Amino acid sequence: MRGTLHDCQILVIGSGPGGATTAALLAEAGHDVLMVEEGGHFVHDSAPAYSMAEMDQKYRNGGLTPAFGQTKVTYVEGRCVGGGSEINAALAHPPMASTLEDWRQRFRIDQFGLEPLGSHFEAVERECSVASMPGGLDPASMVIKQGADQLGWASSEVQRFWQYPSDGAGKGLRQSMTVTLVPRLLAAGGRLLPLTSVHKLRFRGGRAVEASATTRHADGRRERVRIRFDKVFVCGGPTQSPLVLRRSGIRGKVGDGLRLHPMVRVAARFDREVNDPAAGVPVQQVVEFKPDLTLGCSHAALPHLVMWLGGEVEDREAKLEAWPKIALFYVLVTGKGKGKVRNIPGFDESFTSYPCGDDDLASLGQGLHRLGTMLFQAGAVELFNPLPGRPSITRPDQLEQLRTGLPHGQLTISTIHLFGTCPMGEDRSRCVVDSWGKLHGAANIWVNDASILPDCTGVNPQLTLMAVARRNVAHWLDG
Ligand SMILES: Cc1cc2nc3c(=O)[nH]c(=O)nc-3n(C[C@H](O)[C@H](O)[C@H](O)COP(=O)(O)OP(=O)(O)OC[C@H]3O[C@@H](n4cnc5c(N)ncnc54)[C@H](O)[C@@H]3O)c2cc1C
């Protein structure tokens, strides 16, 4: 087979939080590492945050990919050096001890839990500058705090992967992978090959020995590439890692256990200004019902807001005039369904399905009712109905329509948190990789990204997956 040939000791496929952590730590330990990334390598401010240009540059499929089912769930993923860490809200939420303990028992994960992982959480928090927002809460976060306080529900600020300026001037800088782990990889002598997508692994004598890939050049030319390696870490993220494995002939349960956090957004108008475009991402969440339910607020730039105001386009433009008094909130639940990721022969993209069933809709309905109750407590005067074609909700008693019997196929449900397509653990009847990320039955293949988290985290997952990735590399280096 022809094509440009690269050689390395360790190939890391994908450069998101899982891949960049893996590659940097292995390179710093003296290994010869090549990290390949399907997307481009951009500086953090290569496009305005949340702009169309950013979506073109850094998002897979421009930001929206459907997971099919009775009720469709669209999911968002990064596709650039740094993966999701370049486009996300950078909320760094520690997992609940009970979630990790539940995974340890159900999937039989060795040496697992909040305590064994403690030093890795501390290292990630230190190395990626996890910090609280200086100067107090933004106005939308204050809405959450006030409403929750009045109802006696616990809420708290979620810290972020963020370096805030010490003098309080400016917004500071998201500590994404291109700012943290990727420079460390390069400083340690590791190599990065962007715009290069690995198609599949090839085998000789029971070992994976080579990856076939394609590099896209700036002039549109596509070049076939071969990468020879001794060991490989697949870190393409929860929908792409299973695709690489399945295209390589590794099937079994690979891609079978897709779990996710279904999410519904609601715009709400208040009697006062609640939307401060200079404030950045709101950080307050209701923690009272975690891990089953999270209530929070989203970035609400005008192009985002307009999507959630309902009604005809002209109607929305009129509503937008009140934008300083409108903010965007969300309900996020731990999905009960188990989806699948499959490759379609002849196509690069995945076919993803997720059964968003009655129980997910019931959880979302319960969550929407709670969210509405809290927003009215905090002074909301109008909730733009998340059910299309229905009038706005202007009184708490009208929230009942959301609590029960949400119809299938009508709500706009999305997700930004996916897991479980290559679950970790010693229970081979349900796990694709072992307790440390090594593919069951393989000699030299590891998976080390969000796809190995075996179930919903119930919290923002990046901190958990980076601590787990770090732990797995430390174990690998010890072994
Ligand atoms: C909009 C958004 C907001 C979010 N907000 C938060 C938040 O505030 N806090 C939080 O904790 N989490 C958040 N998340 C989730 C978090 O970003 C993800 O859980 C995390 O990025 C997953 O990391 P990963 O390494 O598993 O995969 P990814 O981040 O998806 O990275 C995988 C990388 O591998 C590349 N790749 C895939 N296949 C191949 C291939 N075949 N060859 C080469 N390269 C390949 C991809 O292009 C991608 O860049 C958010 C996600 C999104 C999309």
C-alpha cells in the first residue's frame, strides 16, 4: 500500500482532553509519541467565541449531528486540535463519590473511586488552572441562586478550567488543550499531525501495527498516510473511537452502550436586566437534584437566544428587542436509554441512534417544571414555551403542561455530554476495555477518552475523564 509513511513508538488518535492528556504524559515520560487529529490546529481566538466561523473551524458537522430514535437528540462535538475543550464552557465539576462507587461495583473496575483518583483530580485542577470566577456571579447565575435559595434548594458555582486575570481586567483565558497539554506534548518532543483522520488499524501476527489515514491539505488535496507504531491509544471521543475500532474489525460490544445527558433549553424574560454579554458563561447550577437532574444557565448571545424564542421569525425579532431582560436556562438529566454507534460502509461519518424514551421525557418534564418554578420565584414574567407552537407560559400554574405527558418528537433535545461506547471494567460481558483502558483481548490497543466512562457522570464530565485518563497513563507507565 502506498502513501506517506510516519513511524512512532506510540500513536495517539485524537487530541481532545483524553488524547492530549495521554499524549503529553507519555511524551514527558520519554516516549516517542505522535498525536494525530482530524481537525485543524487553531489558536484559541482564531474565531469569535460562539460564531458561525468558530462552528466551521472547530465543530464536527458544523455543530449538529443527530442521534436517531423516536425522539431525535442532536449532539455537539469538537473537531479540532483540543477537541471539545476548545469550544466548551470549561465547567470543571468533580464527580459524585456515589457515581464512581456505582461504576466500580457494576462494571468491576479495579482500584477505582474518589479516593484512588484523588491525586489525579488534584493534578488536573492544578495543571489546568481550575478556578472560581472572581468578582461575584453574573446576572443569569444570580437568577439561579435567588430562585433556588427561595425554594430551599442547594445551588453552587461550578469552577472552570480558566485562568482569570489577577487584576480583574479582561475575561481571562479558557485552559483548553491547545493552551495546556498540547504545548506540553510539543515541549517534550512529541509530534502533532493535524488535519489527519485515521480510518482504521491494520494487524500483523495478532498485533496492531499500522494505521491508515488521510491528511487534508490547505489546497483541498487529500493525501493517503500510513503510520507505523508499536502501541496505539484510540482517543477520538465517544462517537469516533468506536468507529475507528469497528472499521478495524474490532466489534463485539464496541459502540453498543452509548449513554448521554439529554438537555432542553428554555429562554425566560424577567422584569429586570439579566443578560450581560460581557459576563461570559454563567456558572451557577442547582445541585439539589444531582446526579439525576441539573438546572443551569447557558451563554445567551443574540444568535443563540433567537433559536429559543418560539413563534415566526418576525415575531422572534420583535421579542429580541427585550434581549437584556432575557436569559437562557437549561434542564439536563441523566438519560436512561442506551444508544449505539455504527459505521456505515463507504461513509466516514457514524450512524448514531439513541432511544430517548418515555422515562427520559418524564425526567425532562419533571425538570422543566422545577426550572419554571424556580424562574418564577426569581422574578420571571414569561417563559418561552419549549413546546413548539404553544403560547408562552406566564404563570406558575401553567407549568403543569410540561410536567407530564411531553409528546415524542416535539421538544428540541440536544446533548453535549456522551459516554459509554467502550466501557471500562473487568466484567467482559459488558466492558470493551479493562479497568485501565486496555482493549479486552488485544495486545497493544488502549482507549482513553470519554467513551470509556461506562455511564452518565451526572455532572460536567471533562474533569472526570481527564483524571481517569491521567490515572490510566500513570498505571501504564508503572507497568
Ligand atoms: C459545546 C460543548 C460544551 C461542553 N461544555 C462542557 C463543560 O462546560 N464542562 C465539561 O466538563 N464538559 C463539557 N463538554 C463535554 C466535554 O467537552 C467532552 O466530554 C470532552 O471534550 C470529551 O473529550 P474526549 O477526549 O473524549 O473527546 P473529544 O473532545 O471529542 O476529542 C476527540 C478528538 O478526536 C478527534 N478524532 C476523532 N476521530 C478521529 C480520527 N479517526 N482520527 C483523528 N482524529 C480523530 C476529534 O476530531 C476530536 O478533536 C462540552 C462539550 C461541548 C461540545
